[in-house]
Amino acid sequence: MTSSLARALRRNDGPWLRHPAQVVVVAFALAVIVGTLLLMLPPARTGGDGAPLMVALFTSTSAVCVTGLVVVDTPSYWSTFGEVVILALIQVGGFGIMTLASLLGLLVFRRLGLRSRLTAAAETKATGLGDVRTVVKGVVAISLLFELATAVLLTLRFAWGYDEAWGRAAYLGVFHAVSAFNNAGFALYSDSLMGFVSDPWICLPIAFAVIAGGLGFPVWLELYRRFHPTWAWSMHTRMTLSVTAALLVLGTVFVTASEWSNPATLGTLSAPDRLLAGFFQAVMPRTAGFNSLDYGQMRDGTLLGTEMLMFIGGGSAGTAGGIKVTTFILLFFVIFAEVRGESDVVAFGRRIDPRAIRQALTVALLSLGAVVASTLVILQVSDVPTEDALFEVVSAFATVGLSTGITADLPTAGHLVLTLLMFTGRLGPITLVSALAMREHAALHRLPEGRPLIG
């Protein structure tokens, strides 16, 4: 949140204008409620009976928060109407509620009021009030472009490669394209994408859509405005692209090497298929939730590495979750500067603002606290192994959707914990950073310095 937005907030006395991030939270909550009510309708479920409240609430939250965790089998439990509701919730959650509302305002009234600009800026991380209109239009254009391209490729593959009727192929293509770009991870197959583990024409379009959505809209908007030269990119764009590329390469190498000889995962595949599956599993923790291998059969080391990738997540102001790659790399540079005894934290040729460092530390530590506390609760209310509980909690908080297969077996209390985690993971960082930025003010005095013993 820039200083111009903070000044605009201070000039308004309304409670929502003072904290537009609160409006974003309320809007997402209302979307979850509406989705829950729609999924509880009898037409939404196969068999004619409405879904129970907890099932509908969990599924609605997972869709709006673009997570992908499920307590029921999506293709067999939900009717076509229910699947369309889930698809709509994914799209709304991926766009962002206030971004979508601002787009409607532009279409209907041809302008945005101050309240709308403030709330849209809080959600999209626009650099100022003046460019909110451009950002909102860009978010929608980028989303539709990637979703359309992915949907076309998948439709052709489903029709030509798997003899699906063109109508069914188009439905499958659109659903998985929207789910992929929005990093949701919902699939219309009971085993997610395990049946396509060796098919690059399915796995690669979905993987690249996940990467595109996970980079964040600010990165794509900047690349559109000035693709060259790279030295002119902002520090945020350079951070996001470089760390994303590094994590994808390291993740692919790690998963492939760790599972290479595991007969329950990669061990029975050919070498090219192992590389494809390893790359796909390295992309999904960024944070999509599709899987072409059974995570319940993976080695403990692989699961721990996947948890680390999930916790880091993707780019800011996009469809990915986690603490975000910029937070992760910023903390790395903080440690690097401290080890070298440097007074300033320098990254990519720029000195980092101390406020950004404090915000990164706050987000990371609060996120870690939420994961640890929730894992303890899951262990108290169920008898699942610790490693499975931790994996499930990190997946929910980072809005990933990967699972070792224990989600449906958790008691109601466990489902409530995961529901709260998905909501918190999707909106917590947005709300927290925006609130911290809006509360900044110049100190009128400074207390004497103290230096406690560290370590």
C-alpha cells in the first residue's frame, strides 16, 4: 500500500474507507456464504438431496479461496449444476471480489468512486489510486487470455486424444483451465490428474497456466508494458521471476531425485515420464493442488520438501497462496546482510525499506504460528499421523489443495480448522500488509535504545 493510498484513507472518516482490506474480507465471506447456500440446493448434488452444511461450506470456501481441498469426490458427488457453481466460485475468487465489483462498476457507470478504488487497490496492490482502472482491466484481460488459451489446448486434447464428444471436451477444457490459472486445483476426475501422468499435452498446459497465475498480476502488467530491457523491470518483478524460476528448477530436481526409485510413484515410469511427472509435482505446490502422482505414497522427505514449497507459495497479488516468493527472498537477504555485518539490506541493486522488512517478518512469523497451532489442533481432534496433519495444514493455509488423502476422514472440528485456514491463508497476508501500511504514522518521539541478548 503506497503512501498516497494511506493519505487518501486518512482523509476519509468512514470505517470501511479507513480499512478497505476489511471490505475485501467481508466480500470474500459473503461469496463463501452465497456459494454454500447454492451448493446446499438439491440440484447441486447428484441424487436429488442437498449437500450437508459442512460439506457445502468446506467446498465453497475451498473454491472461493482457490485451494482445491475436498471432503467429497467432486465428479461423483456434485451434479453439473454443482460443478458450474464451483467453477464460478473459483473464477470469482481468482479475480478477487473487489476487482470483479470494480469491473462491474466500470462497465455500468464508466467510472470508479473513491471507495471502490481504495478497496480494489488494497486487493490488487495497485501502485496508486490513479492506475486502479488500468489494473482492474488488466487483471481481467490477463485472466481470460490465459484461461482461453489453456482451454483450447485441453479441449483439443480431450477430443482428439481421448475421444470425448466436443461438448464434453470443451466443458473439461474450460473447467480445468479456469481451475489451473486460478491455482484452484479442482479436477473433474476422482484421482485428480493421475490418469494423465504420462501425457504432456494435458500436464504441460495445466502446469504453465498454474505458473502464469502464480506469478501475480503486477508482474504480467509490467511485462506487458515494458518487456525489454530486463534492467528496467521493477525489483518486485525481478524478484518474482528469478525466485520462481529457481524454485521450479530446484523443485523439479528434488522431487524427481527423491521419488526416482519409488515404485509407488515414479519408479514404474519411463525416464521421460519421470521428468514430466517430477516437473508437474514441482509446479503444483506453487499453489495449485492438481497431482499426477499419489502423495499418500510419497516418501517422507519428498513430503517435507513439498511442504516447504507450499509454504513459500507464489507471487503477490495473484492467485497463488503461501507467504509469497518476495517475502521468502527478502528474508533471505535479511539473513545474508546480518551474517555479513552490513547495516543495510540490499537486494537486486536496491536498499530495502525497513518497513518492508518488518512486514515480511510479521507475515512469515504469523503464518508459521498459524500452521503450528492448527497442526496441534488437528492432532488433538484426530488420530492422523503428525506428518500427514502438518502436510494438510500447510496445504490449506497456503491454499494449495494437495493432500495425502486424509481430508475426508477428519472429524468436523478438523474440517472447521481447515476451512478457517483456507480463508485466512487467502486473505490474511492481504489484510495484514494493507492494515500495517495504513497504520503507519510518524513518531513524535523516540525512546532510548535497548539491546537485549540474542542467541
